[in-house]
Amino acid sequence: MSDAPASEQPTPSGGPLGTVARTVDVREDDGALRDEVVLAITLPYDLDTVWPAVTQAEHISRWFVPVTGDLADDGRYQLEGNASGTVLDCRPPHRFRITWEFGDETSWVTVGLEREESASGGDDDSRLTLSHLLPRAPQWDAYGPGAVGIGWDLALVGLVRYLTTRSATTAQDATGWLASPDGVAFVRHSGREWGHAHAASGVDEDAALAAAARTVSAYLGEPGA
């Protein structure tokens, strides 16, 4: 793995997330090149609160999408209208690794949690790191890491809102926010930061930012996307 620096920037003023570290890397597994997209964020909640929120179906369904199946070692899961896969490794409350099977492509998602001392002096915070490891594909050159990174940023928005309010977010709520000025600004910010993270990994900056712009246009349904 390279020593590419992370792009770590706060979201725009008033945005739904705090500081997110975004890293893009290339790994070689079993002789094949794979692209890795990594997000990390410190959440002001302890592990006992965050772990069930990101690994138990009744919680995931309230901030992401409905999920069914067995979220334990070797279990199979299905996200409604989205990916399915197998739980490869579940070690509460620190590590959860799954296959992410969508269409005829398989990738790998790992969620790691570590206890972090709270800056406020209260209960410990949790440092959440999410890695999505993807097989090398032609779409990467056209759209870059933002194609999956923006989606995970949006998922973090849902998680933070859920941890804060403990109320469910409906698909209609999420769609409405995404179409709002705040949602559009967030997607543009996320795409731009993934472009910077891509460039920090050693890719030509102009090419990285152009790919990020194409991805943002695709997410927002803009002409020519």
C-alpha cells in the first residue's frame, strides 16, 4: 500500500458531517490490482452505541436501506434494491467485513471501529473507518473514487443523523434532502474532496478533478453525465 496522504476537510458550514478523512489507494491481492476507497470519521458516541448501529439489521434499516439476512460470520445478507453478500469477519465491537455483490461484480467492504478519547473530556468517542476495495474496472478512469465515495459519504450523513436523533430516515426524506440546496452543496463538496484524494494518491490532478466532476453530475442528474 502506498503512503498517499488523506484528504481531510470539514464539510461546508452547517453540513451534516464533521471532519472526514478520505484516502484513495491501490492494492495488489492475489496478483490483481484493486482500488481502495477509505473514509474515516470520529463520532461523538461510544462503541456500545455505534457498533449496533452499523452491524444490526434493525438499526441499519433506519438510516441506510432495509436489510435482511444473517449479519453474523458466514451469514448472507440482502440490501433492498442494492447489494447482497456474505459476512466474512465479525469481531464485535471492532471489525465487520463483508462481500459487496452487485450485478456480476464482487467487491469488499470493511468497517473498523476503535475507541478514541473524547476531546470534551466526556465519554469516549468512536473512530469509524470504512474501506471499500474494488476490482480494477474501466469506470474508474472515467469517474474515479467518487463513484462509490459520494455514496458512502451520503450513508454517513444518514448514520450521523440517526445517532443524533434516533429517528428513521425514509427514502423520501433522503431523496428530498439530496435535491435541496444543502444536499446539492454536500454532493459537490464530497465529489471535490474525492477528486483531491484521488490526486493525492498520485493521479494527475486535472484528470482526477475531471473524473470527480463527471461523478457529481451523474449523482445530481445533470445533462451530459
